[in-house]
Amino acid sequence: MTTGLNQYQRDAVLSASPAQLVTMLYDRLLVDLHRAKRAQAGGDFAEASVQLLHAQRIVQELAVSLDTSRWAEGTQLAAVYEWVQSRLIHANIRHDAEAVIECIALLEPLQSAWHEVLAGRSVAPPSSTSASEQGGVLGVA
């Protein structure tokens, strides 16, 4: 059964649009952060570290995929990713659950925004050009 599930997940990723991929990354990022929070609360810092390191890799992927040349507000989102990255490192080194909670609070609205994009409720940044002229909604073509 695991092989079938792995194949399904692989196919879902390979056939996803850029916006779907970003949404998938946000979804997994929040799963990792909630797992890390629970592990820290239970004193399992090894498991928390595994989750936080995976979350850091996801944030790095989100940052690398952000095309700030196609979306003016992208530099602000890049700064958010940089801040989250630093807080996750801090949370891992210092076993600081509050830092994880801060990241969750900041990232959940972004996750919701991406889900709205996929549901067809555009949350494109306000400007005189359309989202397609800016390189897609939130700078993802």
C-alpha cells in the first residue's frame, strides 16, 4: 500500500501547477511545524529537530522559487522567509517552542492565501497591472 501511496504523491507533485506546488509546500511546512511544536512540548527534541530541519528546507525552497523580479512585493515575502528561517534555526538550537508558534502564526495566513488562489479567489497584489502580467499571482507563473 505504501508503494501505491508514494506513486500517487509523486504523480501529484509532477502534475501540479506552480501555485499547487507552493500550496503543497505550505501545507507540509505547517505539518512539520505543528509536529515540531508537539515534539518540543513532549521533550522529544530529537524529533523536533527532524521536523524543524525539514521545515527549514521547505522555507529555503519557497525562497528560492520566489521570483522577485516578476512581483514587486516579492522582496517583502523574501524577507518573511528569511525571518522564518532564522526563527526556525533559533527554535532548533534553543528548543524554543515560542519561536515555532510565532512561525506558525505568521505562515498560516499565507497558507490560507494560497488555498484561496487555488480555489479561484484571487488574492493578487493590488496594482495597475494584472496578475498574469506580473508573472502570476504572488510572483509564481
